[in-house]
Amino acid sequence: MRLLVIAEHDNNELKPVTLTTLAAAQQIGGEVDLLVAGFNCQIVADAAAVVPAVDKVILADAPVYEHQLAENITQLVLALPGDYSHILAPSTTNGKNLLPRVAALLDVNQLSDTMTVESADTFKRPIYAGNAIATVQSSDAVKVITVRGTAFDAVSAEGGSASIETFSEACDAGLSQFVGEALAESDRPELTAASMVVSGGRGMGNGENFDLLYALADKLGAAVGASRAAVDAGFVPNDMQVGQTGKMVAPELYLAVGISGAIQHLAGMKDSKVIVAINKDEEAPIFQVADYGLVADLFDVVPEMSGKL
């Protein structure tokens, strides 16, 4: 049995979510090929080759893969010579864009947001915003799987010696082209990789009040997130959204400030190791999942916390 894992990277470094996806592949069992598709990304392939969970790295380095357009990467995946029983990718924006196309062209079902591997053909995944867990068995010849990164512990990033095989064919579907991108720049840790996250909700009142959270996060070395309500209200940009329709996080510490705890938000952060909630509404649903809860006015508590750090 041979598995293909599609690496998440930016042509410069291998993203941590790839290591958690490899952990899922390890639990399935079999030999693991890791596809690194990009442009001028040899450094990523070299980093992937020393991951012990990888048996072989497939490097597809060409201008057509520079921005990893889903249409082109789909053609690449289908052109690879390996007879794969499983194809896995992280359940990120890229993975969710790519694998449904692969599954459709292979005429198989997709197993989305997998969080537990029961066996090579049986998996658990959340449904109803994580309020129920479905056990799904697939009889498809090829299992196409997106993996919830927060549900698995990352494999070691060093100690392996996988071979690197170059795939030189440039697969251009001719269906899309890269126009441009606007990247949010911050000195704070990346939201999905941070060990501590401070998030604000509708209770923050406005975008200027998020400065309180930024000051606290800077002292903690934490990333800053937000609920969908705060994003929809225009307080902060949507790349900060945590939840079912935002980013999935599982930090060591998650501090929820002024967040009521809608199920869509809980779906994105309830795997956090320690959850601390601050809300003046003692009936807020967030307290049901919080390890520590403080019923208080955030505008009194947050500055006091910052002052004592």
C-alpha cells in the first residue's frame, strides 16, 4: 500500500501542518510519498527528505507550479506514476481547494476533515460543526482525504533520509492564472501554528478596542484571532477568523475575550489544551468548554492582565 501526501509550503519552508498530515498517513500504514510542487523549492524538498515519516519525496519544480494553482496541481497529482491507495492533504484553504477536484476526476468520494484513523478504510470526521462525530468507511479504490491538522500530533521533522525523485513534466491545465495576492504581515506568530492565541469577539465593541488584545498578545508572544461576529462586523480582517468557516487552531492556551461561544467558533478552537474565557455574561456558552472562566468586564480585566505581565 502506497500513500501520497501533498506538502503545504510557500516555496521556502515546509509548513507544520504537513507534519500532522504525515502523522495521519503513518496511522494508515504503508509507504509514504510526499509531493512538493512549486518553483525554486529545492530547499523545501531537502527539508522534507529528512522527515522520518517520508519514504520518498517527489519534487515537481516548474514555473507553472509557483503559486500552486489547484487546477494545475490536480493535473500533476493525476499524472504521477504511483498507484496510490490514499491521497492526503491538510484541511487548509489549499487542501480544500485541491482535493475535491482530484476526487471528482478519480470518480471517488472525498473524506473531509478527518480527525481519527480507525483503519486503512475507516475514519472519523466531525459533522454538525463538530457536535457529532461520524465514523465513515470507504470502499473506494483510492481514498482522498483532507486531514484536520489540530487532531494529530506532528511527526518528527528530523532524522530521516528519504530519496528525492524529480518529476519534470509541467502540467498546465490552462484554466486559471495567477493575478496577484495581498498578504497580511505581522510580527506575531502565525495563527494556526501559535502555541498561544488571544481571540476577541463581538464584545470588543469595535476594531480599535482590539488594541487591548494586541498589547496582551505581544507580552505573551501570542497570535491574535477573532470570532466570525467580530470579522463580519468589520472589526478585524477575515484572515484572523477562528471557527468552522475560518481557521482551526489547537494552541496550548486559547484566551477567548468577549466571545459568546457559538458552535461555529467552538468547532475551530475546542481542541485547545487550555481554554480561558472572559465574558461579562455568565450564561455565555463559551463557559461550557472553558477550563477557566472569568465573569467580568473585559475592558477592566485585559488592561490589568497586560499590566501584570
